[in-house]
Amino acid sequence: AGAQVNPESVESAWQKVLFTHFHDILTGSCVQDSREYAMGLFQQALATANTETTLATRKLSDRIDTSGISVVPDPDSQAEGAGVGYASGSFDGHAATGRRGGKVRIWNVFNNTYSDKAEPVEITVWDWTGDLRFVRVTDAAGQDLEFQLLDQEWQQYWDHKYFRMLVWTTLPALGYTTVVLRETEMERYPAYLLQDERSNHEDRNYVLENEKIRCEFDYSTGEMISMIDKTTGREHLAAGKRAGLVLADTNAHNSSAWHIGTYLEQTPVTGTTDLRTTCTGTLRNGFRVEANIRHSKVKVTYTLDKGASFVRAAIEADWSEVGSERVPVLLYRLPTSARTDRFTYNIPAGVAERPAAEQDHPGLSYIRTTEPGNAPAIVTDSKYGFRGIVRDGQAVLISTLINTATNPDPYPERGIHEITLALGLFPDPPPPRDRPADPARPHPLTDT
């Protein structure tokens, strides 16, 4: 499309990334000064990568003809957005900015994978002057697209207004689609009627369900108590067991930044202080649970999207624990109904099948029970230590999230941690192949 990558800039950025691959920095087992220096270099590498990506997608967008979409300029709408600092703390994407005002907004959504995708895409709309009650979302041809407002009222960031929405998109491999936001005409005068009785409702478990999976959570603790594959009707959670965060006290004698010590005691995280629904709609449903862990606080937001076979758990931990005679380790534990003692981990250039063991093993992003068809797995965005064990003849999946080591840095984990897990059902990985992947046969554990 005419975009030219700056090879010197990209090479320099890659060198900064490789610096973080030093065996102490990569494992997070360095001292504070080394960690801060490495993260500073990584921020520079991210800035370079994001800049090159933005320039390339702009070139692609310049070649997409949207002249047929009627746009009426609005002098009162600036749509300047939040600037480069918005959402930077979570590293969840490029800064969301806008430069085109008016009530008609246009986005090009790209799919940079070799697999076709059909999924909800989150879009942030800045400084729109329309009425949120009369939002309409279409494609470039004017065909309505399914959408869901994540914000029912205007949000504010500094002196800018915004709202977020989910749009159901169908994206071909290495392709794109165009999303258009408009304001519809009022078809009738709105009437606001009381829908619910003014009374207290009995406590009910939280249920996240779509056409593929049904997960149920205890209303008092937020722990998962059921995971059903709706295509087969099979219950994948062990009977009478619960999935959730667990605090493990480990033996300080054989614990360090490089090793997880022997488990001495495991305590489920049930010190719940708040549970509440976060979103409801046709594209996404979810709730959040907040809990105390000794001197620390944790928030877990569970969401399930349309078409997904897994629940997303976004964890934010304000960690203040310190290791001494015992070393606290935060885990996520998923006890399954699978009768197997073999577990699958993804490794560089493939997968490895390993037997059950009372110790962590490395994986690039997931651990899965070794079964044909859909099977339980924990997939992470940033954690690499997993443990597959057997209890009462059934497989248990564990992901190590925070290791409060004391050596070499006595306080390596104090601060805010943001971790995202995918908890659900994934097909068995494909066998090794000596040819490029077939875009017509995507695989969620290897091609996304």
C-alpha cells in the first residue's frame, strides 16, 4: 500500500526487546534498577512498533474508498480524543484519538491474522455530539451491524467526553471491514416506564452463557462452580469443586525468584468485599468481584462475548505482600472433570505434552488437559508458569500469577498487576505441519 518501514528504527527497537530476554530480566528475577531500565527500553520499542503500525494502517485506510458515505461537518464537534496517555497503563492497544468531528464517524477495522474472524470489536467514540439513545451502526454499504453500548452515559477524561461500544464484525483473513456510526431519527417520542418492581431480589448466582458455553459463579465469593460445553452438554468442572484465585504459602527455604517453593498451605480467595454486574447485552455480559488478600486487594472482571468458548478474567491486583518465613504466591486454579494425567503446554514453534507434576512447567501462554475435542484450558496474556496435577483422579490446571519472592529483590512484586486469563474450552492443537497454515482452517490456540 506504499508504506515503507524504517529498517534502522525497527532494528533498534528489536534490540531493546532482546535486552529484556536476558535470563534474569525475562523471568522477572532482577533487582528494581534493572527492571525499571529494561521496562524503559521496552516502552521505547513499543512506541516504535505502534508508530510503524499506525503509519501502515493509515496508508491502507487511504486506499479504502469511503466517499460514498455521507458526512456532514459539525463545527461544534472536535473529536480530538484523549491523546497519547489514555489507557497507556494497561498496554491494551494504541491510544484512542480522533481528528474528525460530526455525527457520522468512520473506522476501518483490520484483521492482521491468517484466520477469518467474527467477533465483537471495542470502539471508543470521542466528543460525539449525538444522542446516545439514537445510535446506529452500519457497514460501508449501510447494512446495520449489531452493537452494544458499554457506557450508557457519557464518560469524561480530562476535558473530553467519550463512550465505548462493541460492534459485531466479520473480518476475512488479512482483510478489513468499515464501521460507520450515525445518529438515527427519533421514530416516536420516548416514554420511560418503570420496568421492575421496587423490591429486593433474592441473591442469585452469576451465569455467563452464550451459544457455546455456560459458566456459573457463586454469588457470595465469585468462584466458578460450573463450566458446561453447550455443544455436548458435558460438565467440565470437577463435581463439588470451585475454580478461582488461590493464595498459596510456599516454603521460603526452596523459594526464590527462579523457583516456586513447596506448597505449604493453599487458601481460596474468598474475602469478597463487593460483587456487581458490569455489562449486559447481546455481545457481552459480565460482572466484577473485589476481594481482600491479607494486605492486598484484587479485582476480577469476568466477561463472556458472543461466539466465544471461554470466559475472560481481567485481574487487577494491588499487591502489598512480603515474603518472610513463608512466601505468598497467587494462583488461579481450575479443577476439571477430565480423567487424565497428561497436560499440553505451548512452547516455541509447537506444543509439548507433559505428565502431571507437583511443580511449575513453562508455557508460552497456556496449559490444557490432553483430551480430544474441546477441553479445559487456561490461557494467559503475560504469565508463563503452569502446573498440571491430579486430585481424586481428575486433572487440575494451575497458572502462577504472582510469586512474592525475597531473593534477589526483597520486594519485587509490590504494586499494581494487570493480568488477563481466558478460562474455557479449546480444541486439541493440530499436529505438526511442514507447510503454511491454511487460512480456511483457523485454530484458536495457534492462529490468533
